[in-house]
Amino acid sequence: MQIKRAAAIPLIVQDPYTSVWCGSDHLYDSDTMHWSGLRQKIEVFLALDDKKYRLIGKGGPTAFLPQKEIDVTATKTTAVFENDKVRLELSFTTPFLLDDLYVTSRPCTYIDACLTSKTSDQAGAAGSASLEVVIYSDLVSRDENAALIFPEGSTGSGRFISMGRAEQHPLGNSGDNITIDWGYAYLASEEEGVVYSHDRVNGSITATIPLLCSEGEQTKAHLLFAFDDLVSVNYFGQWLRGYWTKKWPTILEAIDAAIQDREKTEDRACELDREIEEKALAAGGEEYVFLCDLSYRHTIAAHKLTADLDGTILFLSKEDDSNGCIGTVDVSYPSVPLFLWKNAELVKGMLRPVFRFAKSDAWTFDFAPHDVGRYPYAWGQVYGLSSKKDFYDNRSGMIMPPIYMYRGKDGLFDLKYQMPVEECGNMIIMTAAVCMADGNASFAGPYWEELRKWKEYLVQYGQDPGEQLCTDDFAGHLSHNVNLSVKAIMGVEAYGKLCALAGQKKEAEEAHEKAVKMARSWQARADAGDHYSLVFGDKESWSLKYNMVWDRLFGSGLFSKEVADKELAEYIRKTNRYGVPLDSREDYTKSDWILWTAAMTDDKEIRRTLINPVAQYLEETLSRYPFSDWYDTRTGSYCHFKGRSVQGGIFMPIFADSLG
């Protein structure tokens, strides 16, 4: 859809490291950046006759071709530049086709240009024009002084130039708010006459594509950006590459395939864009379309799609702008609506690493883990490691030790900083959701011992949780958390759903009856008159009960309709300019949770009342980062968190509607 403004505009958005955005109103107003705000510089120019115009990036000539429109869909960003002589459409397409995981994981972004000439010095005469795309070393190196190499060659369907560090150290660092320091960036094209060059001093590669500039005619040009990270993650001691390498063993084969199937792939991406916009419009209106279009690439690119040595899918998130964890359970949980809607196999890919770590000797607790390491090392949970141990170093770039090899009885973790009820509920609910999508419990089979143990934990401690953290850990520890209790109730119910799918009728009935009793008790104890409280016993408090959406999705009917009606009415009363706050303690909110609560009703007017302020935040905020999920509802200022996978939660109303 055509947009007026957004916090940041996606350009080349592929994974947690290759993520190029523009944080200004016009693409030529600032240098492009990584989601973290660090510079990841690309520039695009149009040379027209003897003059050069800036299109993207702050450097180069002072003259720019005025940007007239910006259009962002789920997979594509198109900018329109125009003056009295020419009109240029420039687009960036990353084809995240979730029904085709090879293409989704293929690290290729299409750059397409369409030039229309309005006038010429001599009517009908051809003018001289060319498109110049420049990629800087920011995309391959954190060290501005690192020696670079610039290999060139052919793929079979076209030619390429590439750039990378002369000294390669794949997976040479770890942490948060950092960019990649290894791998090779590529520019490739099947076009005739493309000129490739490099600048060793400034650290850049350039592709210059000639364009015919005849009056009244259109000329199209196509370029491909690709990135080969060489090795993607270390998964419990295994060095794994991207999932795409299962089909195309080398990056040149992947580039060649992307060039050959460009037209077909872009058509499929357009079909997906139309589907998402149609579903979003029906579910929540035009503002909701805006949110979905700005969340889709953002969400997927916060993961790395790879596979275990046996080919089993692994979909590992990076906890961007938080602590850099990989495979964080309470980051996966809010993201799943998008993936349950489009391809539940990806949710399985989130769950498998956590179950694997939970079975290790390092994890001795009777509740679920929080994460499986710090990106790109899935080496075991790093959240809440004991301060008494000398192996924790949170400095940017430092690599944690292989926790999965150690023994938990040696006191690896500090219990105070775990999230027991939170993660048990998350794991059981997500597992039940994917099994319900499959129509059987086969996925849960190998993990039944853990699931049963975690269910028992919820039964024992979830009715009225003691002082502990939940996924909103930035708000601190909280006792008697009413919303966390809802998660426990839905976790017990989810376990019953799993048992029913597995044919364990008696255990299914027992779990359901327990969930019913817990919900009845909850409703009586949390009742605060015209709403339900934040903590049991404090009727003046209130909070978003986003976990309650699963009661509707599961069709369980544990909570009366009155509960949802009261809660939604309270959210509307509490809504500020940029949304309803998370709870009564502060004015800040979480955008993903607002969209979860919007899915608690079919009433489109209530949905729009909750959704529209979030869209207004994304359009008006002065914090120019990729769609932050934690911001102030009065000022629209970013609090923390940017570029995170949790924005898959924006798709909860669409997912809820898809279930009928």
C-alpha cells in the first residue's frame, strides 16, 4: 500500500545480520542503516545525460530526484522518483514465500527499476541514462580498516561482483546490536552492458546498468543483491548453513536460480502481497493493512532458517535489541500467529531447539527454559546464568561457552531470573497449536515427558503465581500476576488438547476439568467490577489479558463472554493517542499484545479502535527504528526493542479469523 510515512522503511531485509532500512522520510535524506541503527550503507543514483541524481543514501551528488511516493507491501518496497523529465520506479523485493522455504531462505533480494522518459532534447531521440547501485563494506565488516577483496565472475545466467573481508572468521562474534563481520555481499544481473567496479579506498562495489531513455517509453532493468554468510549458526556443536543450501549448494547456484526464476518468483510475491492486504483489510481495516505490510519482512528476517543434520527444519530467532538470545521461548510465543497462519512447520522449527536443550544435563529444572543461547550460537540458555560463575560476559561480540555440555547440578543458573510459569505455558500452548494445525499429536510424541512435567508445574504454581518474571520482564518481578495466571490456565487446557489428539481421553478430560476449575477461581478472584485486575487482590490495577485469546482460538469456553467484554471495554477507556498501555503501572505498551487483544472479538469497530492508534504510532513516531514493539503510548517514543520477531503477533486477528 502507498504510505505517508513510517518509522523505518525496509529495503534489503533478509536475516538478523543482513537488514538494511531507511530511517528518514525520503530515501535520500540519510544513510541507510541496520535495524540496530548502525550504518549499513547502500547508495543508488540515476545518471541522466550529464547530470547525476541521488535516489538512496546521503552521500554523492547534492542533487536528488524528488521522491513522490513510497509503497510498502509485505514483500516489496517501491519508491517513485520524478521530475519534469523522467519518472523512475525503484523497488526492492525479498520474496519471503512461506510455502516455499527454499526461496524464503535464499539470501537474495531483487532490485528492479522502471524508467519512463517524459521529454527529450529532440523528440523521439534516445537519451543517455544509467542506474548505479553501490554497496559498502558495512554489510560485510565491522572494521572500517579491514582488508577487502572484490571477486568478479559469472553464474551462467549473468555476471556478478562481490565483496568480503580478506580474512574470514565465520561466526566470529556473538551478541546484540552488532552487525556481521564475515561473509560476502554480491551484486549480479543478467542484463547486457552492466559495468561492475569496486573502490578499495572507500570499501564498496558498484553495478552500473544502462537505461534507454526514449521519450514516452519505459525501460526496465534488473539487479540482484545476495549475501553468503558461509556458516549461519552453531547448533549444539554442529556448524549449520542456511536452509537454501539443501537445494543450491553454493551461493552462485542460488544466485543463478534467483535470476532465472525472477519473473515467476516476483509474481508469486505479488500474489502473497495481495492476499495479506485483502485479509488484513477484512480483519481490521486500512490501518491494519499498514501494520501487516510493515511487519511481514521485519518478522521473518529476525530469524535464521536452517536445518539439523538430518534435514529437520530449525527456525531460530534472534532477540534483537534485548540481549541477543537465540531461540527465545517468550519471543517465539508472540510471533507465532503469522507462522501458524502461513506455515506451522516454522513453529516446529522454533520449538525443537528448546526441547533439545530441556533434555540436556545442563537443564535440571522442572519448568521450561527461556532460550537456547546467544545468536548465532545455540549452545544453551544464557538468560539468568548464575552471577557466581565466571563464564558470563555480556560485552558486544563476546561468545558464551557451550552451556549445553555442562551439568546443571553445578549451579549454572540463578532461579530468581527464570520465567517458570511463562515458559511452561508458552511451550505447551505453541506445541498444542501446531499439533492442532496438523490434526494429530505426532510432533509432541518425543517430548511428552517434558510437556507433562511442565503441565504439572502450571497446575501447582500457575493458579496464583508467586513473585517471578513474565515475558514483560522489563516491568520487573511481580507477585500474583493475573495475566500470567491466564497463561497457566491456557497451558493446562492446551495440554488437554494434546492428550485428546493423542487419544488419551482420560488425561485430556482431567486436564480440561482442571483448567475449568482454575478459570472459575480466576474469574472470582480477579474481578474488579468493570474490569479484571493486574494482580489478585488489587481492584485498582488493570492490565492487557492477551493470553486469554487462546480461549477463543482453542474454542474452550473457559472464561465467560462477560470477561472478554469487560476487558475490551476497559482497554478502550484506557487508550491513549498511540494505544492502550500494557498495564496500570506505566504509559508504555507492547504493540504485539494490543493486536492479540484485538483478536479477542469479532467486532470490527472494537478492533479498529484498538488497532488504529498503533498504526498512528508507526506513522508518526520520531524514533526512526524498525517498528518497535515497546513504546510510550502518550509520546510515541521508542522505549526499547526494535526489529524483533515478536511483530509476527500483529497477524493475530488474521490468524484468528482464519480459524472461523
